[in-house]
Amino acid sequence: MTDEPQHTESASEAATENEVDSEVRFSDFGRAGPAAIVAAFMPALGGFILLGSIPVIAPKLRDMGTAGLLLYVAVFAITSGLAILPTFAQAALGGYAFGLVLGLPGALVGFLGGSLIGYFFARRITGDDAIKGVQRHPKWNIVVRSFFPDREGDGEHRGFWRTLGIITLIRFPPNSPFAITNLVLASVRVDLIPFAIGTVLGMLPRTAIVAYLGTLVEGEISKDALASARPGWYLPVGIGVSVAVLLILARLGDMAIKKAAARGEIHAPIPDQESRAIQDQ
């Protein structure tokens, strides 16, 4: 007689917790929300300006020699780190102006510098707002802790290889947004070393492809010129890689939540039939 009310109460609490956990509000993440909007739209706007200016900029950088390459890397790092210009167009500029031998390493150094600038800038802007927002939602908190066990503020640094692997995986898809990813990873306090290494490893393949496409463009470079130089397999493979990464991350997140539920850290989701029975009572 006493077991049934206790079960009903426990299930009701689980239902309430699951409902609260699903109610994600923009305001939960404080300054991180507006910063994410800026990081999403600013590079796209800057990309139109950059692509139109490349025919003028590229020859001047090339004629400057080593100084031009250093200037390219510095501008790449600053503008990508501050979410001013897109990385795709800048990587293409490197291949177009310097060729693959110099353009690829130059773009990678620009990526690394941009990620570090973006990391510290995001930490400065958002503070602890994002991580506090994550902690308001138990399942989100479980997933973040599972994905990035090597995080600042978590005591001893542990799980370096798992953190590195997840960051590399997140950076790998060709359409992975550079500025937003910097913001998210920095806001949840990912440790700097796996952040930097994972950025370079994850972005190496797509950077090599884009820089190579830049070397194939003859005459003035533009969005249409890059599209015509792009091989037929690029788009379907890119979509396939993006979908595969999303599925892997979703699977890992689901496993982390189930393990946490089994340990009693969060309530396990209630099956639909049981939930309806609770509501009827």
C-alpha cells in the first residue's frame, strides 16, 4: 500500500525535473547568448567584403614575400578570432596568394591564432554566464562534463585525450562554425591545451582542401570561381561527414545521460505510458 504512493511521488518528481530540464531559455546563458548571435552573423557579412577584395589584396600580399605571409597570418588570426571575417574565404586567399606549400601552413597558423584570440576574448566577454546556464539544466551539465572532463575549475585535470578527441571531432566537419565553436568551448571552460591541439587537428583536412581550391582559381577569385573549382565529391562528402559527426556526438551524449541516470545523478526519463498514467492519477 505504501510503495505505490512513493513510486507515484518519485515518478512525479522525475516528470517535473525532465520538464524543467527541457525548458531552455535564451536568458539562461546571460552574455553568451548575444555573443553567439554576433559570432554567427558577423563572419558571413565580412565574407562578402573579403571575397570582393581578394583580387586586389592577393597580388599585394604575394609581392611582399615573407612580410606578406606574416601579415596574412596576423590578419587571419585577428579577424577570425574576433568573428569579423570567415575562415573559409581567408583559407582560400592563402592558397590563391601563396600556393599550397606556404598558404596551407599560413592558414593553419592563422586558425590557431584566431582560436586562441577567440578563446580569451570569449572568456572575457561571457565570464561564467554560459557554464551557469548549462548547470541549470542537469542533462546539459552531464553531457558537458562527459565530453570535456579536462576543464578548468574542475579540480584536477583529467580526461585529456577524451577532451582532445571531442574537440577534434567538433572541428572536423567542413561547415563547423569557427567563431561559435570558439565561443562555446571557451564558455564551458575547456582547457587551453586540448582546445588548441584539437583545433589544428580537426581543421587540417578542410583547410588543406580550401587552400588547394584557392590554388586552382585562375584569374580573379570569387565565390563563383571557388565553386567551379570545387570537385563534385566535396559537397556530398561534406554533408556526410557533418551528419556522421552529429550522430556520433548525439550517441555519446545519450550514453552519458543514461550512465548518469543509472548512477542516480539524474532521474531516468519516464516512458510515455507511465507518464500518462501519472497524469491520470
